[in-house]
Amino acid sequence: MTKQELFFRTLLVFGVVFAAWKTVGWYWSGSQKMSRSVILNQVPSVVQRLLNREPKKPPTQQALNLSPTSLKLVTLTARTTPTTQSTRTTTRAAVAPTKKAAPAFNSSARIPRILHQAFASEMVYENYLPYINGCMSLNPDWTYYLWRDSDAEALISSAYPEFLAKYKKYSDVLERADSIRYIVLHHFGGIYLDMDVQCVRPFFPALENLNSFLDQERIEQTNILWGWPFGVMNSGMGSAPGHPFFREVIDEMLRESRIGNAFTSTGPTILTQVYKRYTAAKHAVPVTMLEPKVMSPLMDGNKNWRSMCGSLAAAKSKPDSRRSWKERGCIMLESKNWRYDDSDNSTICVHRFLHLGYGSFAAVRKKPFNITARFWPRFELSNEEVNDLRVNAEVMQGDASAKVHNANSMKSFGMSNE
């Protein structure tokens, strides 16, 4: 080999290396060249985009056409174990949302087609998968928002800064999940459901003409467990944006000094108290409490109700006015022949009482799955988040079987169930 040939071969190698370095290290944006790190830092968060627009009816989206039995056939496979922190998480946390005041209530407004759920992160217990899938499939034209702790804190910091210190003090993980549900309903409107709520019918038209609603626990269960005449449940609620009832709930949580027990500080106790006070004041803007059979037709199957009630002979010998609430609930349940399911044609959802948020139920939790990867065509995502999920899907499938049709629009991405 001559010196001239050696020189040209060396020059060719350096050219190839330089071209590869330029391709990996830089992205092109129009006529400007930006580093990947700069681009990732400029991606807006979901919360920022939501706060910068007025609540509106989401556009109709293509139904996933999935049933609980077909979930394992979905082409787009989700990661089942957390890896390093994803681009989606870091970019959401890195960009502070624009501050915007909570909306004023419009008396003619109705519940928008938005479904909210809350969890600590996008890695959700697989026990919830059939319920989430069922609710999305029955309501295909609804937009889905998952509120992770990081998203919740960003929203509170921006639109409800007076609540931020209280939110950070909550020591019970359920307190954070409870509090954010009232806030997103007040700010954006929509319907909130716990992840262990099974949808059996579409939300509309049954709930379409309401500007707000609250779920109600089975009367017998409330009587027996809590000694109350009735109890408001927060496992299923709906609202138009800015409804004053949910503003009162937020204010009551701010006033509540007790923390560490979600049932009393953020859950059914505080919600029932606010409902009693709100209805007694006869506000011009009412809030509707549903009959238990609409969303909570079941008794909690984790409890032995017959054992808890015991013999009812003594209770039956008393006049109604002298019976305790527990005795009344037990007699009512016995009169139904200990029927634990009151669902009928008016039932829209069924609260299944999985209790997976409690440490005592940790043994029955299934491995987590990535909900954003599983259902990403239904999520409110930035273009970078959509691209990240597309790439992950292609890598996991090993080929182009994820069937991504258009890399420029989140709405046109498809998910196969073949």
C-alpha cells in the first residue's frame, strides 16, 4: 500500500466517524441545529399544556375496541418493571407549569368527557388492568388523564399554591390520591374513578345532564361500619369545571388539622361532612348524591357481615327509634337475605373494594405494568412523549409490528389487537 492510498483510507475513516458522531449527538429542527439535551429540556409537560387552555370537550377518538379478555393480545406490550427514570418523567418535572387561576363556575356547564384517575406513578398494579381497560372501551370518546404524584404536585403548585404545603405534609399515600381528585374535578371537570371501579355501562347518557355528582356507599355498610345514616364515597365523582362544592372540599382539607389517616383527613369522613353542610346551606348550585346502586352496589367482600351482625333477636325487639345504626343496617341486610349485590339496570359502575393501597393487602398486588405504554393513544401527551412510546414499542416488538402510522400526530397512532 502506497502512502497516498494510506492517507485517503485514513481520511475516509475519520469522515465516517465524524458523520456518525454528528448523527448521534445532534438533532435537526428546521434550519437550526439543537443538542438533544436542549430539546428535551424544552418539551412542555402535560400539566403545563392543560393549564394553558380552557377546559373543553375533547375530540372524538377512535375506540380501542378491547375487552378484558383480549388484553393479552394487544400488540403494544408495556414494560412490566420500572427501569431508569424515563424522558417523560424528567421532562414533566423539569418544566414548571404556567400559573393560572382555577376556573369560575358556569351554571349551564355540564360534565366534560374527561376521565381522571390517580396513582403514585405510571407503574400501576396489574390487578387494575381489566377495570381501566373496560372503562376506556365503554367510553371511547373520552380523554384519559392519569395524575401521578409528580403531576399532582405540579398542578397544585401552579393553580392551588395555598394547598401545596398541606399536600407535601400528607404521610398516608392515600391522602395524596384523595386530595388530587377533588382538585382536578374542580379545575378541569370530568369524572374521577378509583382504579378498582369496574364500568358496566357508558357514563353518558345517564350522567350527561348533571353538573356534578357524588357516589354513595351502600346504606347497610355505612350503618354497620361507621354508625352513620349515610356515607358519601369518593371512589366515583363527577363535576363541571369550577363547581363550588369541590372548592369547599379543598378548603375543608386545608382547615383539617389531622393528617396521617386518609379516611378522616381527605376521604369519606371529610367528604360527608362537607356534603351535609353544603346541602343544609341550600346553595344555589346543587350537588347530586347518587343512589348506591348506581356506582357502589356491592358490600365490601373482604368483610364477614353475618359475623359482624351476630344475633339480631335483641335488636328486633327494640322500636326503630331505639336501634343503633349498626342494628338498623344489619336488620336491613338480613331483610335482603344477605344479598351483597344490589346492582340493576341503573348501575353504571361497580366499586370492587380491592384495597390495594393498604399495606395489609400488599400480598395480593400483581406486578406493575406501565399504563402510559399500554394505553398511550388515549393519553394527553406531548410529541416527544408520543415518540418515546413509539420507539419503546418498536424496540420491544423487535420489528415494525407496533403499526405506527404517522409520527407527527398522537391522534393517528394505532394499537393492534390482532
